[in-house]
Amino acid sequence: MLQQSHRSAYLWAIRALGRRMHSEREIRSGLIKRGFEDDIVSDVVGELTEKAYLDDSVFTSQWIRARSENRGYGRIKIYHELMQKGIDTELAQSAMDICLSPERECDIARQAADRRLKRIRKEGIRKKAALFRYLESRGFSSQAIWAAIKEIGFEEEKV
């Protein structure tokens, strides 16, 4: 019975990892949620880590690249997502420095701003404010937002 339970836990984890990469905490919580005992969960996670199917550093790097390049998210939003997924703060910060430099974040913010500008109907300072709020909601740092807005070159309104 114990062997069968270990096997079904392992198979669930493999199927989950087959769909997409997961953090160790996600796999642990998924197994616990399905009612597997703590020792089985630890064994399965250990086995997956040993076989390099489960690696938080690889997961973190892939997550940062996917969220920044495919979704157009900034460092702040991605960092909070990683914290929710149970990634260690030092690991998240070092991976962020490698995968999403402040210069790269500025480039991504500029691309997101260019796409968004086409849909903002406001004019002048209101357009600038709407763009700032949009980029802020995407998790970009204020430095990246101001760099993107400066590159666009809004005309200053006279009051």
C-alpha cells in the first residue's frame, strides 16, 4: 500500500512537471493537498530534485524570462510572483539580476508603453499619467517607467 501511494504521488508530480515547470513549494503543496503523507511528499520531492526534474534555480530563471519577455511584466511584479511560489528571496534576487537587468527592464517597459499608447485616448498630461499607471500595474520600477516615458518624449502642457 505504501509503495502504491509513493508511486501515485510520484506520477502526479511528474504529470504536473510535464505541463510546466513548478517550484518545490508548488509540488509539495500539490501533493499535500491531494492527501499524501509528509514522508511520502518528502521522498518524492527528494527523488525529483535528485533527478534534476525539480530545480528552483532553473524554475526561477525560466519564470523571470517568460514573464518579462512574453507577458511584459517588470521586476516588481515578477518578484512578488516568485515569493508566492515559495522561491527563496536571495535566489529570486540573484536570478533577477542575471535574467532581468535594470536596462533590460527599461527596454521591456518601453515596448509595453509603445503598445499601450495606441489605446490611450487621453491627451497631454492625462495620457502620461495613464501610461504611468499602466506600467506601474505591470510591475515596472519607477526608474524604468520614467525612462520609458522620457524616451517617448511627451510634450509638456502649459497650465
